[in-house]
Amino acid sequence: MNTLRIKRVPTVVSNYQKEDSDDGARQVGGCGRNCLKQCCIQGAKLPLYAYKKVKDVVNEKASSGDENKEQPVPFLDSLVLGEWEDRMQKGLFRYDVTACETKVIPGEYGFIAQLNEGRHLKKRPTEFRVDKVLQPFDGNKFNFTKVGQEEVLFQFEPSNDEEPEFIPNAPIDVENSTSVVAINVSPIEYGHVLLIPRIFECLPQRIDRESFLLALDMAVEAGNPYFRLGYNSLGAFATINHLHFQAYYLATPFPIEKAPTRKITTAGNGVKIFELLKYPVRGLVFEGGDTLQDLANTVADSCICLQDNNIPFNVLIADAGKRIFLFAQCYAEKQALGEVNQELLDTQVNPAVWEVSGHIVLKRKEDYEGASEQNAWRLLAEVSLSEERFQEVNALIFEAIAWQFPPRIKKLCCRNQCVDVTSDVYNCGLCGISQLSQRIKHECFISLYNAFNIEYANSYTLGHVPLWSWDEIHIRSSSRPETRLKILFSAQAPSEEWAKMALARNFL
């Protein structure tokens, strides 16, 4: 099978970024550019921000007594902006992003368009493989150990004593592979930075639990709803195969943040999972959790599932870490297969996390002047999975995170009042005295495909999902649309015996 590849102009994130064929990027024994490799790192120091580990998910609102108080600016927030502005004054950026034209496109969603003609200056298109989400790290290609130390703002590590601390000049912790925050020299917006977890481990671009929690910690510690973090997998417009997140400030809501959602379920750890509605890209939204680590683990495990199944995806961390959006996408695959309209390709828009979220970076003046909600919707609709594929992918995700849902199946018997119908009372259907299968004509198709999973399709459902991941199942009657059967779940996971009995009774 032939590999799928596309050509695109790679984003230059460092002033030391070289073409893959540039031997100058592979010098050893001292490169003379003050990088983060062994040739320059000995004895070097960088600022260190040690953040306080947050255990609980941040409350959405302050306590009533503090609501009207002006909250102090979190130190990390001011540190990022102060250090970023310092690098701007030193001329480290390739262009002045504050001079880029930006506008909110009229319409229901308020898509944001930016004209950024500087991102592609003096760069030639490069071929990228887009059909393999997990690829091994290649030290010969550009990676973040090759950035200049002046491009690094600070080291970012958890505090040892549960209190935040800032050290202006701290030794670079090579042995324990410190995480760092560096500038993106081709910024999309003000304060555009890169978070590089455990930089010296040279991890490929793939999510793991520890790195995702680090990104969530940064969002919480910054404490600014206008500071969002994003992640692009390989195949979803990440161009550097060295683990990193991006982040920047945008003082207006992203369209994705205003989109309506429908709750799917709540995990046993308190994480709520929603489906996006009325938005051009299909996706999931995660909120809550008993602890911040619960939220991080649920999302990270979902991302790991996508990686392991070779499904490209983007992640947006919004609302100071309280909401996380996850999108599987297929634009690059369509592009490689020649299935994207040439008019869209001519715009040279690479729909990565920021574009998918509604902040569209345009390279041509004519595209910016002609920007409309219709055009934005048309582009993003090409990014989205089909409804059928979306359900298949969600089935994989829910299967992967099923362990987070506690067993909650009651004994399915009318004597235990496990069945509640809002209009009429029907017997359970599994105790031998049921009239349920005779009385209810299912509008949807329901079938049990093993002892622990069900497949059904109606307006309430997600597709193949673990049975115990639902608080309840709704079945709507075609003969009586106002009647909804509700099966409540608790107690224990379904057994094989239960499955056989359900099938024998023609209940499912």
C-alpha cells in the first residue's frame, strides 16, 4: 500500500530551524549557537517556574464573597507575557504579529479571520507523511533541543513543597529532563508559545498521561480564559515530530466555545462527556472530574486510543483548563487522496487545532477580504469525519475508557423497579412476565453484540459504547412518540448470562 503524503510549507517555530537536508543542523562538538544540545548545555541556566500542583478541578466561579473582588493576575500569566514581550523587543520573531489584520466574520458563529502573510516567507513546500500518526523520533531532523537558549522563556516544573516558586537563574535539569516553555518565532497571536514536556527525552509527537496533565496544569496555573493550549497530532498538521503543545492569547471567544453540546454520559470519576452540536467539525467535549488528574487521564486515554488506531486528531484546552475539546479529523488524508476542492487547497489553509476551533489564519489578501461564515463552514466541514465514521471512532474511545465507568447495572427485573416509563408502566422484559416486546415498537435498532456492549442508533445514542458507560438508555416508541422507556443502570456490570437471557426474551 502506498503511503499518503501532502506538500505544505512547514511553519518555522525557531530561528535555528533547518531544512532536513541541512548538514549544519547536525554539527557535533559545538555548534556555536547556544542551543539546548550537549554541545552548549553544560553550565547553562534558565529561569525556572515551579508551579503548585492542583488536585481539584477549578471551580467555575469564585465563592460568593469573592465574586466582585478584582482577582490578582496569576504570576505565570504575567511571566509568559513579560518574557514573550522581552523576546519581541529583542527582535527574535520573524514578523510583528500585532500588525496582522484580524476580524470577526459576521454571522452566527463569529469565526475569526487573520491575515498572516509572514508565516510562509522564504520557505519552500516540504513533503509530509499523513497516514501514520505514530512515527519514531528522528534526531537528525529539526527538534526542540536545537532551538537557541534565548528562545526559551523558562523551565516549567511542579513545585516540591506545594507552593509556586520562581527562580530567575536555575541550572538546566538535563538529568531529569525538564519541561520548557519557548517562543514560536512565527506567532499566530500575542503570547504564542510552545510547551515542550521533558524536552531532553526527545519524545515523538504523541500524547501520554503525564504530558497531558502538564498541559492542563499550565492552563490552570495561567488562570486566564483567553489563554488556550492546543495540540496537533501527526496527520492533523503537526509538522515537528517532537512532543509539544502550543498556546496563545486571544481576547475573544473561539466559535467552538460557543457551540451547543449534548451530554452523553458522566464517568465514575466525575468527568462529563458531551457531543458538539451545530458545528461544522464533529467532536467531543470533556469537563469536570473529581480531580484534575481524572480529567487529564480521561482525555489522555481518549487521545491514546486515537493514536493507537492511527486516527489523526486535534485537542483544544479552553476556559483555564475547565473544558477540553477533542476532534478526530481527516482533511490531510482527503488532501493526499485528491478529494479536497482545489479552491480550498489554493487558500493554503492548514486546518490544525486553531482553525478547527474557529480561528482561521489566511495567507492571501483576497481570501481575507472575501472571508465569510459560509466559506469558513465549507472549509471546516471538509475537516470533519462523516457521521458514520464519527460514531465508529467514538465507539473506540468509549471502549478504551470503559474502565473509568463503575459497574452500574441493576438486576433487570420489574420487581426491582429497574424500568421506568414516563407515560405507561411496563414490566421489565427479563423476568418472564413481560409484555414489553409486544407493546413497544422500537423506532431504533437495538442489538447486543457481546455481553458488555450494545449497538443502537437513535437521537439519543452515540453508537457502539460500553453498556455501563450510560446513566440510562432511552427507547422511544414509534406508536407513542411521547412515551420514553428509561432503563436505569447501577450495581454490577452485565454478565454473559444476562446477555443470553436478553436475547432469548427478544428484549434487545
